[in-house]
Amino acid sequence: MSAAAPATSSPARLAAVARRERRDIRLDRLFRTVLTAAGLLVLALLLGAALSMLWGGRETLATFGLDFFFTADWDVGARRFGALVPIYGTLVSATIALLIAVPVSFGIAVFLTELAPGWLRTPVGTAIELLAGIPSIIYGMWGLFVLAPILGQHVYPKINDTLGQLPLIGLLFHGPPLGIGMLTAGLVLAIMVIPFIASVMREVFLTVPSRLKESAYALGSTTWEVVWDVVLPYTRSAVIGGVFLGLGRALGETMAVTFVIGNAYALSAALLEPGSSIASTIANEFAEAVDPLHRSSLLALGFVLFLLTFVVLALARLMLYRLKRKEGL
């Protein structure tokens, strides 16, 4: 009877195995379908957002054409709209933010990974993560009510009296000490993007194998030489990606910039004077845009901001691709 049992149960076992295989195939197909739909949903949302803003701005593009992108006029009453001032303010404030945030973030990441004692690394790392979680409107209020008065009373007058009197760079640092303006917006943006860039740099610096750094130290390298010749080349691609991530955040920031940039439609090289950005223009005027052409111009500005962010990310990907090809990856 024991010899006959496997023979009688073998077809049942084979049937169970076949059912399990069919079930696994169905589940695998369902899993693939869900993941594919999730990936395509991202592309659909991205394309839908871009096309909706482009469609909403069609009246402006049909009225002004390419002059919309190269004209500094923004007069709601006269129904004349140009995107040059907001585009200029967006690029300048984001550039200022990066010029300040990248060196500071690099210093924070190197300190936490190479120099800080063990008991200090966790509190500082936690503080950076907390800074990243603060809402942007809090940064804007702090910038308007705390930072701007300090800059207007104690910092900008000295900058205007010293750097503002120099032949060439004086054009950048000459202006009324209002405390709000392009430079203040850049400073607030720098404070906002430092946690993101520093966190990325810190994480990628931790991925460097210890044996590489220990070998460099054994050969007599200093800490700076280890960081510059070992850590940075090993993590260069990820560091560049983190920097462009911060740039993307700076380009699209709305509320913090709205509080401190001054919201003036004036094209000036002076960083101490008020200006405007794409995001602040949309935030200030969209709720009160009753004129269809005015609303269309704001939607066209949103499409321009989308294009700027897309170009920045595309350049980041292109740079990373070239670095990988150069490294033979």
C-alpha cells in the first residue's frame, strides 16, 4: 500500500504544481502591469501638466509671440505682458543660492564624514534633516521679519558703501538698503537648499570604501588631499546630481521667495534692489487674474518654469552621462 500511494497521489501533486505555476504567472503579469502603469502614470502626469500650461498660455503666445520671452513689460492695466523680468529673477536668485549653498553643503558633508567626533555626527545630521522638513512659508516669514531688517540696517549699507563703489562689480552691489531684494531671496534659497545638497553629499561620501581613504592616509595624504583626490572622484556623479537637485528646488520655490524678493517688475543688475521671479509672480497674481490674457500670461510663465526645470535636469543627466563615459562605465 505504501508503494501504491505515490502512484495514486502523483497526478494530484502534478495538478497542484500546475495550478501554482499558473497562479504565479498571473501574479507576475499583474505585478508587471501595475509597475508599468505606475511608471507610465509619471510620464502621463508630467506630459499632462506641461500641455495643460501650454494650452492655458496659448492666448498669450498667440498675442505676443516670442516677444513674450524677451520683453520686460508687465502692465496688467495696459494688457502688456513680458516674461523677461521673472525669468531673470528666477535664474539670478537660484544662481546666488547655489554659489552659497554648494560650498557650505560640501563643508558640512566633509565635516560629518571626516572630521566630526562620533558624539556630534548624529545631532548635526538630525538638525540638517529637520531643516529640510521646515515648510517654505516659515523660511519666508523668517526672512522677511528677521533676516531682512538685519540686512537692511547693518549689512547692505556697508556693502553699498564698499563694494558698490567699485568700477565693475559695483553694479551688482549698488542699491538702496531695503533689506529685501534679489540677494536676500538668494540667501533664503541657499538656506533652504543646503539641507538637501548636504544630505546627498553626506550619504554619497559615506559610500567611499574605507580602504581607499586609509590607503591615502597611509601614504601621507592630508585630510584635504583625501577628500579632493579620493572622495570627490569616487562620488563625483552623485555629488553633481545632488547639486542639480538643489538647483531644481531653488528654481521652483514659491512662498519663501515671494516674501523677500520685493516683487518689483524692474530689470536691474543690482542685487540689492527688489525683483521678481516666475513662482512669486504666479503666487501674487493668479488669484486676482480676471483678464483672460492676464491669466494666460501666468499660465505661460508656469510653462516657462517647467521648461527651465526640465532643461536643468536634462543638463544634469547629460553631464552625468558624459562623466560615466569618461570613466569607462
